[in-house]
Amino acid sequence: MDAIPSQKSFDDAKPPDRGRGADHIAPDCAGQNFYAIDRGLRGLVRLYLEPDDFRRLEPHFDRLGVLAGGRLDELARVADKHPPVLNARDRFGRDEDWIDYHSSYREMEQIAFGDFQFHAMSHRAGTLGMDRPLPAVAKYALQYLFVQAEFGLMCPISVTDTSIHLVRKFAGAELKDYLLPKMLSGDVATMWKGTQFMTERAGGSDVGAIETIARCEGGEWRLYGDKWFCSHADADVALLLARPEGAPGGTKGLALFALPRRLKDGRRNAYRIVRLKDKLGTRSMASGEILLEGAVAYLVGEAERGFKQMMEQVNLSRLSHGVRASAMMRRCVNEALVCARSRVAFGKTIIEYPLLRRQLLKIIVPTEQALSMFLFTANAMDRANAGSKETEILLRILTPLLKFRACRDNIPVATGAMEVRGGNGYIEEWVNARLIRDAQIGVIWEGTSNINALDIVTRAVGKSRAHRTLEVALRKLLDQSTLIPAAFRDRLRLALDRTLAFADHVAAEPALEASARRAAGSLYHIASAILMMWEAAQPGADARRALYARFVLEHRLSAQDPLEPRHGEWERKAEELVFSERQVAIAEIAGLLEP
Ligand SMILES: Cc1cc2nc3c(=O)[nH]c(=O)nc-3n(C[C@H](O)[C@H](O)[C@H](O)COP(=O)(O)OP(=O)(O)OC[C@H]3O[C@@H](n4cnc5c(N)ncnc54)[C@H](O)[C@@H]3O)c2cc1C
């Protein structure tokens, strides 16, 4: 259909000085350094990393920033259009199933597993020139940069990383000696990559319904069953749940096994990839269905604790999913801003229009919330790894909060960024369409939104009381932030009190289960608002983060009358600062935090 010009176009449009033909099309972020252009990330990794680690790792952030805006981005575009292909048999008719990948995917694997060694960086020294494993903050910051270009491959990277974690923590000495040197290798040609299979047709959320059976035959475990969703289907070793014969039903009877693709003599193990899924997103990566036909597997840890052990992997993956959602949102912000600053309509660049600015804020604020939340969570992980019991409890609630809310926010953010680009955003040769497709999976895998919200409310709040540990941490940040006007901090304190009371109420009252998502969302919003306020008050920080905190407070945690005009004077001034392309000082924003 033809575009219908508004009255305004007839009245106001003057011929803008903007070239002809292709010059009208707004550029995208291709060729940019995704680290250098990310003011939020640069400020916060410096804040959350030890100074020495920051100094040593910053060149790698910068290098990956260049790659993500350059070669990786090019490869990701191609890999998305050339999805993996399953071959069931070889030319002799042998059931030697294998998956063919496009060369673009292979090159991305070389960057991820060979050059950066994402899978090993938390587990051993020697990656990126470090004399010890990388802090979680650095690992997830690197994941964040990588995923701004390529989302699909982050699944195999992350599941290899988390499989190594499970083997290191729970496997016996012999199994460790067998698996770890291969899994920790940085030689892409010979290394063993990992994955995890849980979901079956009987249930993904309801893991206790798993039907796969483990039989002890001739002194070794053999698996019989059908795994319905298997990402990174051709991994060299899969960690999976199965029920030993005679074990009780439900999650209690599930044991954790390591399933190698090849046996020690080099033959294929007795399982087949029966088909690959034709997916909406993550198209560069192979997800398939796997038929276990008496496959040899090794028991990992205690047979009775399989599910509990696997939950460690699930929690690590949930954190990575939150990071991935944050990363895709950042790509959306960057794309939207570059477009809004360049596209001209009715004689002005579109960023000048109030409605478009409102749209941009709805993209920017959730992105900044997620950035603060994932770095704070990763920092808690570093402190927990250093022995802090308190931060272990903090992690218990932060992880599902991040997974739940950041993955949900990613969807409207991706749609909003598409809309900013107009019709081109809908066309597959621009990155927006892929960002929309890839955003959807975040609310499905490693627990749907409902499953994460229930985990937060019934277990993290109801059983572990982890929200009270979070409260202590947040109150400390409020007390420390003396550069922020007291009235604003008091409003945040009040919102924190009300949010905690709401979460307690929902957790205590089974009849309120339908409010679990709202309670979880409010916890996320208040935590991220307080974090952003605190970050703004740090020496040398960019103070616009406190403005984001106020946007969250007003729009997510305060009652609003839909029939009242909302766009107050403070918002107009705050927008000016948010869209300015310079560092903002605390003195400039103090007046904008007062009611
Ligand atoms: C591309 C892709 C890749 C995947 N890769 C893997 C993989 O590598 N390994 C793996 O193990 N799994 C994988 N999965 C599976 C994924 O984890 C599951 O699909 C997911 O956990 C949901 O399970 P389900 O599909 O059985 O849906 P169900 O569990 O049947 O859920 C259906 C709906 O019911 C809701 N629901 C369920 N229980 C409740 C409740 N108590 N209260 C309220 N609502 C509820 C859910 O929120 C959901 O909306 C993958 C899935 C996809 C799409």
C-alpha cells in the first residue's frame, strides 16, 4: 500500500538537504566497535572489576567490540541464512549421523572456542593471557559483546562452559581425568564440546516426568529414551538426566549422566540424532531430537542427587540467558539510535520528535536495567566463589530475576527497535528481523517466564528468604549514595518496603499465585533502580543512570492514571540529557530527581 501522508506532511515538509536515493536510508551499526560505543558497559565493568583485572582485560573487551561490530557480525548474518543440515547416513548406508555447518559458523567457533576460549575462561588459567580463571564479571561482559553479533552460537559456548562446571564439581576422579582435558582444550579441531539434554515429550517444565531409563548392563550404564529438545545436538559429550531402573518417580529418582558421542574405541555411541528442529530463531545452531538406543553413559556424582546437581547448570544457564537478552537489547538500542539520529521525516531527524523519543526511552531503560542487573549478579557470583555465603543467597534470587525479566523485556525492545527503523526493520537483510526472532526463545528455555516467576516467589522468597538478603544489599547501596538527593533515596526506600511486602504476601498466600509474575517483576525493577542510582553516584560515573532509575520508579513502581497527561517538565529535561552524546555529571541531574 502507498504511505498515507499526514496533514503535517503537507503543511510543514520542506525539502531537506539529505542527498538522493540510497542516501535516504539510515545506516546501521556495521563497522562500529561495540565496546567503544557502549558508555554503560565501559563505566560499569570498570566499577565491578578489580582495577588490575580491568587493566589487563580491557584490551580484550575492545578487541571483541571491534569483532562484534565487524567480522563476527558479517559471519552471523551469513550463518543465520545457512542453517545446519543433518545427514542421517554415510554413503555406505551406515547410520553415521552428522551435521554440516556453513563455513561462517565454523569461523565463529574458531573465534569463540579457539581465540577467546569462552568455555574454559572460568575454569583454568591461560585464557586471554590471564594467570588464573577470569572473574565472572569479565566472562559475562565478553558474552555480552559477542552476543550483540551472534546469538545462536552462544548456546554451545555456554553449555560447554556449564558442562565443564558440572563435571569438575560432581564427577569422580576417573571421569574427570577422562573428560576435562578434552573439554578444557582450546584446540577447536580436537576439543570436546558439551551440552545438556533434559526435555522430553512428557515435559520440559515438569522435569520429573522424564521417561528415559538408565539400565546397568554388564557393569556399565546404558540409556534408553527419547530427548525432544537437544540444542547443540552433535556435542561431543552431553550431560543428561535419566531414571535408573527401579528409582522413584518425580525429580527425586533422576540421576545425572555424561553421554559421550564416541566410545573409547572411536565407534559411535548408540544414539541417533533423528531430526533437526526448524526453528523461529537461533537458526545458526542445531537443535534436534535424540533417540537413545542403549547408549553408554557415565554416572556423574550421586545417583539420588541428579536433579539437584543439574539445577546448578540450569542456574548458570539462566544467568547467561539474562546476559544474552541484555546483549540483544543493547544491539537494539545501538541500532535504534543510529537510525533515529540519521533518518529524516517531515524535514527533521526523527530523534527530534517527542513520540519517537518516548519510544527510544522504552528501548533504552530496560536495556540499562538489564546491564546493571547482570553485572551485579556476576559480581555476586565472584564474591560467592570467594567464599561469601551471603552472596550465595543473593545469587539465588538475582539469577531467576534477571532471566525472568530481561528475557521478557527483550521482546518489546526488539520490536520497538524494528519500528524505529520503519519498513526496513521488517526486512531480513537488516539485523532487526533476526533480533526479533532470536529474542523469543528467552522466555522458553531454561524455564519459561511462569516457571522462573514461581521459582522466585515460592522458593527464593518463600523458602530461602533470599529477598531479605537482597534487601540488606540494596539498603546498603541506598545508604552509601549520599551524592543522590535524600528525597529520591527515600522514595526508593519506600518502594523497596512495598515491593518486599508484596513479595512476602504473594509467597505466603497460595491463592495469590497468579500474581507471581508481578511480584517478581517488581523485585527486579526496584533492585535495578537502586543499582542504577548507586552506580550514578560512583566517582567518575555517568550520572544519567540515576535518571534511568527515576524512569523505572515512575513508570514501573508507581501508580499512574491513564487519563492524566504524564510527560512532565522533568521528563523533557531528562530526555535531553539521556540523548546527549556526552558524559553527564551528577550536578546536572540532581534537580531532576526531586519530585
Ligand atoms: C529452540 C529450543 C531449544 C531447546 N534446547 C533444549 C536443550 O538443549 N535441552 C533441554 O533440555 N531442553 C531444551 N529446550 C526445551 C525447553 O527448555 C522447554 O521447551 C521448556 O522448558 C518448556 O517446556 P515444554 O516445551 O515442555 O512446555 P511445557 O512445560 O509444557 O509448558 C507449556 C506452558 O505451560 C506453562 N506451565 C507449565 N507449568 C506451569 C505451572 N506450574 N504454572 C504455570 N504455568 C505453567 C509454561 O510456562 C508454558 O507456558 C529447547 C527448546 C527450544 C524451543
